[in-house]
Amino acid sequence: MLSPITFSLFSDPTARIVILGCGVLGACAGALGCFAILRRRALVSDAVAHAALPGVCVSYLIFGERNLPALILGAFVFGLLAAGSIALVQRYSRIKDDAATALAIGGFFGLGIVLSRIIQNSPTGNRAGLDGFIFGKAASLVWSDVVSISILAICILGTLALFFKEFSAVCFDRGFCASLGWSVLLYELLLVVLVTACAVVALPATGAVLIVALLIIPGITARFWTDSLLRMVLLGGLIGFSSAVLGTIVSATVPPPGSDGRGGWPTGPMITLVASALFFLSLFFSPRRGVVADWIRTRRMRKLLAKQLPEVL
């Protein structure tokens, strides 16, 4: 956590690194999450994120040290294994999608907890620092992490832009894509790979538990404000970026009760709370799909029907 209560965006280099890294990550996850939502793959991203933990542990057991590239590679491999296991269970059994996803989440995350306990009980376990991959430690980001996040974000957003038409068609009409000769499976696999990559690179910042919030909440929030897929993706990226930046600033500037100005809130959970607050604001006050707007339209319709059909009402 960023400790100084007198937070200055321009004078604190650590704060600038954390804000930039989380902001880029939030924008990328928010835009990508729109496709995961429309393709009904929201929980798959959760399974991939939880499966990253055993991948991190296995990499540490193999290399014997906290080698970040190796840990990220292990998390990526196990994320793909989780997505593949969900697809296999759905393909060769009668288990429903949600049950298969829950099975992968519980199984892989349980394996990760067991492996992390084994590492902690080893002589060098205290130096592993693997707990940060569960809940995230955004304040520990360094400039090299920001560079890695930015490069991956550019690759993911570039892929979304390059295959925007194909991803859109796969999300809304798989039969039409097949009739055009497109490989629906190929594009779905590509989308899973992008989600896995985004979830893995977010581990140091948000952790395995909270990355699903950045992938899903901005997208469903953006859906309240538009019917256009392009605008939804752009708005989802903006909401993800805003949630990450605002959450980081709040975690750095608002001291917890009884802290006497020392310490701060955990960054990852605060980002999630800000994103959730934006969602509930949209849920109630969106001009087209919000609860308040729907209540107003219903009242107006009832009054109109009461005038036109008094004998019915």
C-alpha cells in the first residue's frame, strides 16, 4: 500500500508507477471483458485466474526462486489447462457449463493452496512471496512490471481491433460464422488465450481472486449505457481505466479508521469496490436500462393506459 497521506501524483514516483500500471491493466481488462461477457465466458475468466495460482507454485518449485517471467509462464500454462479442462468436461459429459467451471475453479485453486503451503513449509518458503499472487500487491509494482503490462495490453487490444469483426460475429451468431467458412473454434480459443494472458499479467496487481472483477464489472457496467458493441468495448475500457486509477488513488490517500494517518487500504480490493460502485450507479441511474428510468417509463405507461382505457384499469 502507498503510505503517505499527502499523496502527490507528480512528486511520488511509486504512485505514478502504480497508477499507470493499474490504469493500463484496467483499460485492457475492461475492453477484453466485454467479449467474454457476450460470449458467456465470464466464469471461465474466473477459473483461469484461480488456476494461475498452482501454475505460479509449480514454477517456483521447478526453478527454486521467485523468477517473475517463469512464474508468469507457469500461470499462463495452468490457465490454459483450466480452460481446456472446462471444454473437455462440457464436451464429454452431461455436466452443465456453470458446474464445469465451478469444478475447475475449486480444483485448481485448491491445488494452488496446497502447493503454496508446501512452499511455505520449505526452508526458503518465507522468501517466496507467493501470497501476493492470491490477493495482489499493486503497490509493489515496479517500472519493468508496467512495461510488461503495457506491452501485453497493446498486443491484446491490437488483436481485438484486428479481429473485431470475427469476434463480434462469434459472440452473436456462431451459425453465420460457420456458414462463411470461419473456424469458430479457432476464434473462441484465441479469445480464451487473450483472457488467460490478461488474467496472468494482472496477478501481481490484483491477484487471482480479484482479476475477475476487472474483467467483468466494467463490461457489464458499459452494457447499461449503449447498444453498440464498439461503444461498449470503448466504454468498458474507459470504466476499467477509471476504476483502477480512482481505486489506486483512494487506497493511497484515505487512511483506514484508527490508523492515525499511517498505512492505507489494499489497492486491489479498493479498485474492485470502485468498479462495483460504478456498476450500481449505472444499474440505478442509466437513462435507458436503469432501475429509475424503467420505473419512470412504467409510471408513464400506466398513466397513458389509464387515460386511454379507463374501463380496463
